Amino acid sequence: MAGWNESQLRKYNIKVDKIPTLQYDDPKVDSLLSNNKPVLIKGSKLVSQVLKWDLDYLAEHMNSICCNVLVSKNHKFKYYDQKKITPNMTFKPISRPSPMIFSEFAKKIKDWKKGDSRLYMQQVLNNSISQRIVSDFVMFNWDWIMSKQKVCKWGSLTSNLLLIAQEGNVTPCHYDEQQNMFASIRGYKRFILFPPSEFECLYPHPVHHPYDRQSQVDFDNPDYIKFPKFKEACGYEVIVGPEDVLYIPMYWFHHVESLMHGGCTVSVNFWFKAGSVEKIEYPLLDHQKMVIMRNVEKMLAEALHDPNEVGNMLNTIVLGRYT
Ligand SMILES: CCC[C@@H](CC(=O)O)C(=O)C(=O)O
Ligand SMILES: [Zn+2]
């Protein structure tokens, strides 16, 4: 019945459990959402009006729009923050931005051969795209998604990213600081999610590194010497297909891949700001501890006036005293 099979998944040596799959009107959906627990939601019809968004349709209606496209020498598209690249830093990312007009992107995809650089379009949807795309966009099931935003007391919707990936593309393991309702329009994507409690097993880069929020572990070839606890990482796996909506809680790590031999995937995400916490309760939640750790790194870098001094000071504080 499923439109995919195991041979289309990349092989990793990671322990995974399942994520609950529920119908959109199941009352358990709201309790999982409100408790920052991932859930795959079926039947919401969030993007049912845009299932026609395939490469040809989008090329026809976005033809000359210049879009944000990433180019990678391999299959991984590891995001980096350009603002964190300092002049005296030697930073050589594998994937880099290469803006191009949609028709050029579509042509490169069609003509793509093994060995060519891979492409990944990640374009913010706004009203400057094109009349037709805007008129499709307003047909999303906004009543439903806004009702979820309300019941979970999330903050404002910040952006919708239109994601067009080649089969086999991977977004390596990272976390985001926003709530995410991820909708699949075409194709199948495999998600491996890890709760904030797995922080110690995933070794995110330092906050001041361009790869802030990204795991240092290469899932294709993990360095168990540098990252020994990665062996103990426990994740959750789910395949997201057309019309499915996956809730990715803020601060949950996620690895995402477009299934191999499955053709291009088209997805749209809905990023919401976190809600304002009424009052802090103890014990703290794991994601709140990630926020505290981020603030400690930021504060120390500020006080020391040099991000490279932060590690030394943290070691001085901890080694032989807290360990
Ligand atoms: C740039 C966003 C990419 C996306 C993962 C993917 O679909 O490849 C993701 O990580 C998210 O929606 O948070
Ligand atoms: Zn993400």
C-alpha cells in the first residue's frame, strides 16, 4: 500500500522507535502538540489544494522568479549561518547558496546526471512569488493550522518554506528554535527525530560556529572516537508522504532525507515562534535546558570578547570540580 519501500532508505546504525500516526480530528493530536511531542497527522487537508505543485506546474508559474537554491558536492545540505563566518576563519562548506531563476533550476534537475552537483530549492513563500502561486497558497487549510496554533498557544507564523529536493537529498541532523508543522505535497521524506534529551549524543556545533544548531556527527560515517555517545542515541523514525503533516517540536533534532529513486519531493513547512511561557515550572523541560546552555555560551563569549575562549573557561569551571 505504501508508495515506498525500505530499499529507498539510506542505511544508518541508529536505534529508532516509531512516531504516533493519528487522524487530524483525534483528540490525542492536540495533547501531543501541546506537550511538544512529535506526531504524524493524516487527513488535515492542509495542502490538498496544491497537490498539483509539481516541477512543471511550478516552472510554468514561477518561471522567471529568482529562487534560493542550495548546491552541494554530495547529497548533504548542511545549513550554515553566513553571519557567523568571521574574516580569520577558514570555513569550507560542502553546500552553498546559488540563487537562480526557477526555469534554470527545473532544467538543471531534468538534465541532472550522477556526479553532477545536487540542487535543493528552499524558497520562502510570500506574495511576491506570482499571482497563481499566491492564489494556490491561500487555498491551504488555514482554519485548521491556525486552530492548532491557537490550541497550542504558539507564537506567530514566521514563514513557509517551499522545499523542492532531488531524490536522495539529505538535510543533516539539526534543531530549530521554532515550532514546525511540516507538510508533504509530493514524494516521500524520511525523518529521524531525536528529543532534546539526546543533546549529549548529538554534539551540536558551538553556538558561535556557522554550523550552530547542526550536529557535528556525520551520520554516513560517524566518528565514534570524537562522538562516543552517538552510539547511544535513541531516535524516532517516520516516513512523511503526500498530504501528511508532521509536527516537529522546537529544539527536537531532525535528520531529513528525500527517498532515493523516488523522484523530486515538494514540501512546505510552517514555522511558528514559540509561545510565551506563562511561568517557569520545575523540573525544567529538556528544551529549556538547551536554551539555558545556548545563553551560557553566548554570555561567556560576550564577557570574554572571544568565542574561542569559551571552551577553555567551561573546562576550567568543570574539570576536577564538577566532574
Ligand atoms: C530548510 C528546512 C529543511 C527541512 C528539512 C527538509 O525537508 O529537508 C527542515 O529541517 C525543517 O523544515 O525544519
Ligand atoms: Zn529543520
